Amino acid sequence: MKIERTKTSAWFCMLGLGISIVIPEIGKCAEPLKQEKTIETYRVEIDDVITITVLNHPEFSLVAQVLPDGTITFPILGKLTVVGRTREQISNEIATGLKNKKQLVKPYVTINVTQRALREITILGAVRGAGKLPLKDNWTVLDALGAAGGVGSGTGSTDRYEFYSAQLFRDAQVIPLDLAKVYANDPVQNIALKNGDKIYIVVKPRDQITVTVIGEVANGRGGTIELPKDKSILTILNDLGGVTEAAALSKATLLRNGTIIKLDLRGFKKGKIENTILLEGGDVLTIPRLEDRYKINGVVSRPGELYYPDDRKLTLFDVLTQAGIPPTGAELKKVSLTRFEKGISTTQKHDIDKMLKGDRSQDVEIQPGDEIFVPASDPNKRKLGIQDYFGILGAVSGLLFFFRR
């Protein structure tokens, strides 16, 4: 039989088990269409209703509801465990069983889940939408939290997941959950849910999510505040407004679970604390007061005993600048520095006028316990300034005007 080939004609040819269309212009068979096999993920659960069909053998076909023990009863084969198995796994077991029992030579078995059992989970506690939720296929803890509106209370959710504790109750098990890892989609913590699971979320006690700071804090009282996200001492001190001038940063301490940890926070004012530790809930941070001091008296705006900082060295120029020397009335050429060492006091004079003109030899380092005195200038030796001359000229002009009258 001869087949006519035209421009519009095509014929079929067999390639293995597939059927391909032959295009005349090409003159050969095209590749057969490939059908990808989908992987079934659904697994039968208790109370599901399944229909079992054995092709051409209605005597072996039946509809069965999965019993609480996870089984069904099948003719000839008896009880079969089906819970947690896919449809393909169940059909293969039945077909194999019928062959082994010599009931059928080549049985073709299909399984359909005609009615799925009510599947739900419960989520309670600090979530926006607490209660029962219908469990969807392949749901994880993160999916359930999303369906419940997220962690939080009232109308708002939160991303401070470390402030919450969560547990998953499954049958007789209690599984702790780390919500921070759940929201990071950690495969260990973001557990696949099962029917009947219960998730319970609560806010941790306040002493587990706060840090207390006492001592020389800028706001004058310190306080108890939430643990910062980065758990940094630098952050929490900045949140409280910093520290006072009397803060002994090198002698700070951290009380944690009854243990005192010594800290050196002298880099705080430069915005960088070296070799410090991260804070934990319940920590108590103490910033003590400085013990070292120095004195400055005489013709200055702020005389008295002042704290000597432990995060830097002071020089005579630093001290005089902070004390505020008035523009007139001070004898800057005779500023004295008295130092006490081993019960002996020594006093040196320093010419601040020279220092201001660039003579750095006059600017010495101040030590704790030093006393600085800025004397007043002698009014009898005071030179007339330009304002004094203008005053005298004004007075003379007034007298001349009076006598001319």
C-alpha cells in the first residue's frame, strides 16, 4: 500500500511505546512527548475515606474509612496499615498481596482519597489570631504563625522573637521551639505540622528580656530597659543617654546569675568598647563613681574638687579650659601646681601666657590629687587698657565743657 505525501499530510509512526507525528517535509519521526511523573506528597490519615478499585474485579473493589488505629480491612489480605502512606504505596502493597495470594496474575489497583478527614491545629497564646486553624498540606510552624497573624498581641506583631517562648505539643511530646530560628526558616525548628498539633506561645518573664543599669548614667537614675537587639552594652548606654563625667568606666561590673564580671568600658565615649561581652536578659550593669579627683581654685569660673577621668589623661591646659579662666583679673604668669607624693608636697609655677603663645613646656600632665591655683592679678599694677583710656578722655571732656559755661 502506497501512502501519498503532500505538503499538508502527515502520518504516525511508532517509536518504542510513544506515538510521534511525522512531518513530510522533514521525513522522519519527531521525538515522542515525555510525560513527567509527579511525586505525590499526600499521605493518608485517620478518618480519611479511600476508594480502592481493582480493574475488572469488582469483588476486590471497596470503599473504606481509615480506623483510629490507622488500618483498613481488605478482602483476602486482612488488616492493612495505611496511615502515613501515599496512594501509590498502598496500591502496590495490595497488588503484590493479591499476586502472592494467587488471586490475580496482573492486578491493576488504583487508590483515591474520596473524603479527607477534618485536619486542624491549635495555636494559643501571644499571637494575633489565636484558636483552631484548618491544617493545610505541607504546613510548617511558620505557615501556622503566618495564618494566625504573627507573634504579638493586640493589633501589632513583633520581630523581637527572642522575647517569646514557644512549645509544640504533639501527642505525649513537648517540643521546645526557638521562634527566631523558626522565622529564619531553620529546617530543624520550622517543623512540619501534623493533625492535632498544638502550638503555645507566651511572653517571657520580664526579668528574662530586660537589663538593669545602675550608677553613673546620664539620666541620673539608670533604669530597667528591654534587651537591645544587638545585645550591646554600647547600645544600652546610648539608649540611657550616656554616662556622667564621674563614671568610672574602667571599673564597671556585670552581675549575671550571681556572678560578678569585671568590665573595662573606657572606649565608650569614643563609640567602641573593646573585648566586651553581649548582654543577656536579667543582667545588672553597674557604672561606679570615680574615686580619683583633683582641685582647682582661685580666679576661675568653676572652682572646686573635680573628678579625674579614667578614660584619658588631663593636662594643665585641659583643666584650666574646663574650669573657665575669666578674661581679666587673673595672674596667668603665676599659676601654681601643687603635688603630694609620699607625704611631701611640691609646688611649681607655670606661665600660662607663654602656654597660650605656644610654649608647650608649660602644659604639664595633671595627676589625681593635684591642686591648681590661679591667683588674682594685683590691681595696683594693672595696666590701663583701651577702655580705661576712653573713660578718662570722656571724663576730661566733661570737665572742659563744664568750665567753658
